[in-house]
Amino acid sequence: MTTNVPVIDAHPTVPGLPKNYLNCSRGFMSWAGTLDHKRIGIMYLIGTLLTFLAGGVFALLVRLHLWEPHGMLFTNEKYNQIFTLHGAFMVFLFVIPAIPGALGNMVLPLMLGAKDVALPRLNLLSFYLWLSGAVLATLAIVLGGFDTGWTFYAPYSLYTNQAVVTIGLAIFLLGFSSIFTGLNFIVTTHKLRAAGLTWFRMPLFVWAIYATAILQVLATPVLGITVLLVAFERLYHIGIFDPRLGGDPVLFEHFFWFYSHPAVYIMVLPAFGIISETVSVHSRKPLFGYKLIAFSSLAIAIISFLVWGHHMFTSGQSTYAMFAFSFLTFFVAIPTAIKEFSWVATIWKGSIALNSPMLYTLAFLIIFAIGGLTGVILGALNVDLHLHDTYFVVAHFHYVMMGSIALAFFAGLHHWWPKMFGVIYDETLAKIACGIIFVGFNITFVPQFIMGSQGMPRRYATYVDEFHGYHQVSTIGAMILGSGVALMVYYLVASLLQRKPAMENQWGGVTLDWQTPTPPPLENFYAPPKVTHEVYDYSTLDLKTLQRPVS
Amino acid sequence: MSHDGHHSVVIPAPGPEFVPHTVAHHFDTPVQEFQSLKLGFWLFLATEILLFGGLFAAYFYYHDLYPETFREGGRLLSWKLGALNTSVLLASSWTMAMGVRSAQTSQKKKTLIFCGLTVLGAAAFMVVKFFEYKSKHDHGLVIFTELFSGYDEAAKQLPWFKDYDGAMANVPHGHMFFAIYLTMTAIHGIHVLIGAGLILWIMKGTAKGRFHAGYYLPVDLVGLYWHLVDLIWIFLFPLLYLVP
């Protein structure tokens, strides 16, 4: 039955043997004070899904408001707050922490054959920093909201009479949550690998999380000091970003994007990692170009530090800097394309099982191709001068953030759901929801590409009549997308209530995360695993023994 | 090695006045635990450097933009007090290193003495810093009581920067040097206080006999932190006090 481990009986029938991580202890404190990476992962999962739903509600409000050219629901000021909330919640509370925090925590130690992450207390601290950030962000809404956009551009963020310091503090805490998670995963990957698990036998999800962690550790402190400086600027007017006092607001943009462009890869690299797993398992084929995918993650991590200026083509930089930033932006497309082609080549002649994780994966592959290529278009200097701050940009990064990252997150969620809870959701509903989300997503954002290319500016509460039709189609698409997500939430929650048991190895994976009992026991493995085979080696997979139902 | 958590790896105490150390359950060996925490701490130090990196970037940017402001501002700082504080911190780095060495050789008393001297160094640093801040306050260069009074839109004036002596009258945006001086030294000062707190915590553990030749990792890590605090000051001192 095993490819990676010597025979371990994952199904001890002797009564009284250790229970799994979900039922081994009970009570509020057994969760709130837990040091178990899997329970912390579950808490992250619940938290980030709730903020995702909140951010989604804000998005729907934005789309509803734009049903009419003069705006339907809010005053212009209120509209500014709503789209800011949508951006800030989605970016800082969902997209950045969700995959590493929830799925990374759950799966990474399992994949490494470790008993836990290297620094479990720090891991719990990361979660509580995230929670404090979420509470402060919510508090900022109560304290009057904030209307700066998620980018907090100076000097507006210095002058606006709103709760910028509160949300700034929230982002500072969320930043350190992200730093500590990354730090933990780097140490875990270096020091806690099972015997025989060499670097090139690690699953690609681990490689992706590792590359992400490097970015989290090296880029996020710069965001920390940036929001701190904005807070100081508002509290005692140091003048660093304030043009009235001789400061330079463009310096803020440099600081902000020095973090926030790498942050784009903090968001997307874990998604790449998930796709590498799902595409291989559900095609039952070793990944095409394993080393290329692994190294392209590192290449993306490095190059991503050198492209921040492409967010500032209209902000006033030297022409030579813009030329370099534009070139490097094209350059980052190469390792990214290596991944996309490798995934497609993995599916080629595989034994493809169209399970719901695979459907989400296929949706990702299509959407990400569009999201990535439109990024190359925007990286061209002259084109960007026309498209900057239009809906074309909005559509581009939603194709990446929502269409790619969130869908990859869903793919991973469906892929590891049976592992996490030992239950399986309604597969038919899952496939329907995936279809609804895919269709709704494209209906939402294709019109935004079109109106963007025609000059519809982003962040406006009103618009001219000629864009009316596009906006209405986009709003309808958003409603379809929203109903797809609602359906997903329904059947996932229902699966926990109905408790239909999953298989021990639901999809026939061969990495170590599928070699533990389902759900895993407290310390993950009954005996220390030893890896003797290459990764993604499906040759000896015996489905009959692997796919016993969870007892 | 047990995986059911019933018995763990224990590093024995070298003597009756020491406490044995139990390796955390998820590590297989003491070496694995030592290396993991050390790697993690070095990564944390890297984030500290990057955090200060933003401030250094701001320093160089505005130094380039307003060179006269930084030249005149730097002249108003007392390089003698700065040099005194630099010597204090350098000496405290030596006492900290000796403290770590003493812990590694299970010399409880010496560890306590050297860590105590380091805390005294931190206190001396903060006292000198206090008098420096006070002098800036008295000359109206950084009026601490007015820091949070907001920007006076009508008079186009910063309440915390009055420059009573007119020392910065001939340079553009005279407050800029002092804003950066204050922000950098204050954030550094907070690190000095955190470091002192951590060393006190180490002393408490040392008194209880937790650290010895078999297990001295926390002493080692706090030592690293203290050296970083020292190192950052070594860059701040010439940039702020000596460049003019």
C-alpha cells in the first residue's frame, strides 16, 4: 500500500489506542490554548472563511451600488468606505493568511512527516495576532470606517478624518502574524523533515509554502514600518510622507509596494502549491517538471522583490527605472509560465478523475492563464499609461486574486476536507457550485476588462451612461458568483453535520499527508515515517487497501 | 524515542543547583531543538533589520533631499553624549557575551553578575538618552508635551517644533531631521527596554538554575538580540551625530 513509507498500519483495531486530533480532548480551552498545528489550522480556516464572507458581502454591496450610473445605495463617501473595506478585508484578512494559515498549518507538518511545526507556541501567537488584527479592523468600521482604499496612499491617508490609525495598527499586527507563520514554516521545513525526505522529495506544496515564507519574512517588516510611519505621521506629524512638511508621498508608494508587490506572490505562491498537488493526485501522474516548478517558486520569490515600480508608472519615476521595472515585470512571467505549462503537461495522458478538487483546479488553470497574461499587458509601459487605474487593472487582479487564488484555495479545501474532518461533502453539489462560481466569476469580470480598456476608472461611485450595460452584466455575474459561494458554504457545513465518512485516502494521494490515519492522531504518525521513494510515485498505489472508509 | 508522549528526551542537570531540561515533545533530539530555535531567531533578527531598513531608507532619502537640514541638525546633537552611549552599549555587549559564556560553562553566579551589568548598561543608556531628549525639548527642537497636538493648519506650524534659538532657521524643513532622529532613536530605545526586560527574565531563569552547560539556548538568543540592539546603535550614532 505504501510508496513513501514502510508499512504502517494506519487502522489500529486495538481498542483504546490514541484518538484523532479532533476528539482527543474537549472543551473551549483545548482549542483556544491548543499548540497542535491542525487545530490552529482549523481555527485559521474558520476565521479566514468568515472574513472572506464579510469581504464578499462588501463586494456585492459595491456591485449593487453600481447597478445605476449615479449609484444606487450609498453616498459617495460611504461607497469609498465600502470598497475600501472589501479590499482591506480580502487582502489582509483573507488572501494573505488563508492558505498558509489554514491549509499550510494543516498539511505542511503532515507532508514533512513531523509531529508539529517547529515552534508551536509561536504558531498559536500568529493566530492570535491574526485574530487581534481582525478585531481591530472590525473596530475601525465601528469607529467611523476608513476610505483610503486598501493601499492607504499618502497624502490622503494622512488627512482623511477617519480611523486610519486603528486599521494601520490592525495591519501591523496582521503583518507580524504573517511573519511568524513564515518563520515557523522555514524552520519546520529545514529541521523537521522525516528520515529520507530530501529536498527534492518534498511535495511541491511544501516548496511553494517555503518560497512564500521567505517573502513573508523579508518583505512584511517593510510594511510594518510603513504603516507605523503613517500612524506616527497622523499622530505627531513627522513629515516623512506629508508634502506640507517637506515629505514625499511617492516615498510612501515605494515603501508600500516594496512590500505589496512581493505580497502578491505571498498570496499566489501557496495557491500554486495547491494546484501542484491537486493536478498530480487527480491525474494520478507524477508532476511534469518537478524541479522546474520548485525552482520557479524560488525564482518568482526573488524577482518579485524587483518589480514594485510597475505599480507606479504614473507616479513620477525616472524613465530608466520604469524601463527596468517593465522589463523585470515581463521577466517574472517566465517562471510563472513554466508552472502553468508544467501543470497542463501533467494532465496530458494522465488518468484524470474529474473530482470537485480537480474541477476547481481546471477552472484555476483557465482563469490564471488570463489573469497572468493580462498582467504582462499591464507591464508594458505605454499600455499601462492608458490602462492605469481603470477597471482593466481591477479585472486583471481579480482574475489573479479571486479567480486564481480563491479558486485554488477552494481546490485545496475540497482536496484536504476529508483529511481534516474525516467526512466527505456532497460531491454533486460541489461540482455544481464549482460550475456556478466559474461562470459567475467570468460574467463579473469580462465586462470589466472591456469597460476598463474603454476608460472606466476604478474606485468611482458613479459613471457615465455608456458603461451602464457592462456594469449591470458585471453585477449579475457577481450575484451568480455569490450564490455559488453560498452553495459551497452550505454543503461544506452540511457535510460536518451529516458526517458521511470519507475514505482513508480519499483521492489516492501518495505524499505523507495521505499516509496518516484520517483524521490524523494528535502527533500525526504512530511511528516516525521514513521516505524511501521519490515524490508523486503512483506506481505501487493499491487503491483497494487505501480507500477503506474511515472507521 | 517515544512517539506516544509518555517519556521525553531529558538533558540532565550538571549539579544539584540546576534543573534538568525536557526537550519539547515534537523534537526528537536536543540538537534538533537547539538548531530549530536558533534558525528561527536569526530569521526574526532579519525581520528586525528590515524593519529598521525602512527607517534607514527614509534617513538617506531625506539626507539627500535636504543635506543642509541634516548638517545643521546633526550639529545640534551632542556627539559627546552619543559617544558615551556608544561606549556604554559596546561595553554591555561584552558583558552580555560573558554572561552567555558563563551560562555555557554552568557558572550561575557569574551569569547573574554579567547579565546584571548588562541591565545596568541598558539603564545607563536610557538615562543618557533622557538627558539628550530633555535638551532637545528645552531648545524647542522636539517639544515632547506638544507631540500629539496636531498640525496647526492656519499658522502652517508644527506645535512640537518651535526652534527657540533659531538654529535651524536658514535650512528648509528643519523639523525633518528631528522627526527622523526622534523616530529612529525612540524605536531603538524601545528595543533597549525590551532587551533589558528579556535579560531580567534570563536572570530569573538563571537564579532558578534553568540554564547550564546542557541547556543555555534562551541565554544565547537573548544575547543575540542584545548584540543586534547594539549593532543598530552603532549605525545610528555616526549617521545622526557624526555625519555633519
